[in-house]
Amino acid sequence: MLSAALIIFLQNTRGFLWIAFYSYLTGLLNNSDGSIKSRIQSSPFISCRFSTNCRCPRADGSAQRHPSLKEGKIANEYYVLQSGVARAYVYDYNNDEISTEFFTEGEIVISTASLFQRIPSPENIQTVTDCVMWKIEFSVFQALFSTIPAYVDWGRLWFTSQLFAIKQRSLDMVQETATNRYLKLLRAKPQIIQNVPLKQIASYLGVTDTSLSRIRKEVATYPAG
């Protein structure tokens, strides 16, 4: 069964997550398929702690936080982020890191295409701060998805929200100014502005470090509220 810590966390995070995982709990008790029940219980949600002190050196000798998923690898699990900040990133044609997504408390840390299509990940996933995540393996996810109706409902909701977010981000990149994109990020996920290096935020917003510094100085002069 899930730990008390995970239950408390889910109760205080996004509602659809709690509904889905509460269904997971009750499903374990009521599932008549003993093999499925045994399979799930033998591979429960696992609390994973990722420290930013865990680093691996780059070729140039600088340090890089150890990614939880590397480009070219197939994802075999996803995570519910309890605390901390993580990000997904790729390398562009100049071999510069470009942030493609940030994950904050209560969100699913995942390489969607890799996990569900069973293909090598086009992205790297890396912790930006110390993180606590709850891991569920792909085989367990499949068992839940095929046996618990509420889990299917959660999956449909989650995928819908992801499609909307991706579409909105693509529109923002062409319709909004860099300042407005920064303000949207500030309102939606202030912990990113507080904890993520400037360079990583700049690449996500599609601006240079210098431009982002100028934007932040400009925004700092805005009236409160």
C-alpha cells in the first residue's frame, strides 16, 4: 500500500491526482484479479530523493546535475513531483541546452513520447533543485490503466491538459512579447523564477540571458499587484 506521506501529499495537491490515486488504493482492495493485485503490490510507488549535489562532469570539466532521463534512452517510469523543480531540455544545432519544460510541485515528470510509444527520449530530464518524487513504473501504470476506471479518466484529463498547454505555449511564442511570456511564467510558476538559473529560463522563453536580465529589471519597476 501507499505510504501515509504520499497520501497526505496527494490530498493537498491537484484534485484529479488525488482522485486517481485514491482509486488506486481502493482498487487494490477490491480487485478480483489476484495476479494484477500482486503485481501492483510488488511494485508500489517509490519515494525517490534526487540531490543537486549528485553531479557528473562535462567534457570541458564543468559540472552538470545528473539527469533522471537521458536523451536516447527509453523511459520506463514517470514521477509525481512532491517538492522541488525539475526540467526537460534538448541540445540545439549549436549544442546549447534549450529548456523545453519545467516541472513543479504536484506535476507529472515524464517524457510522454518515450514512455507511451516506447521510443528513445528526444529530451533529457534533470532536477534543478533537490527533489522528492514518487515513481511509478510503466508496467504498473499499464496494470492500473487496464483495471481502474478512474485512472483512465485521470489519463484523459491529463492528456487533454497537456495538449492545451503545448498549443498555448506555441501560440505564446509567436503572439506574445518576451516580457509577457516572462510575466505569464512568473504568475503560473513563481518557484521557477526563484530557483532556476537565468540561462535555463531564458532558453525556455526563447530569449538571450541579456534580454531576460533587462526584462526582469523592467518588471521589477512595475507597481505591486
